Amino acid sequence: MDTWNYLEYAAWALSALFGVLMLIDLVRIDTTYDNELLISSREGEIEATAERHEI
């Protein structure tokens, strides 16, 4: 095998890793936030709910 084959395998491995990370992020976001909040058009609404402090 030459260098190009190793680079090709490395590229496929990175592609698979990024795909898995995207799926993990999808599940984490889907379980953390309500769907109505995610599709809302108000900017900063997620940050605002995360930063609400009650005294």
C-alpha cells in the first residue's frame, strides 16, 4: 500500500468519526430542548432560557 491509500483510509475514518459525532449531538440536542423551542424564530431564546436566574 502506498501513502495515498493510507490517506484515503484516514479520510474515511475521519468522515465516519464526524458522522458519529453529529449523531451524538443530534440525540443530545433532541433530548435537551423541546421541539417548539428549536423551531422558534426568536434569536437567543435558547440562551435566554439557559441563563434565567431566579432569586
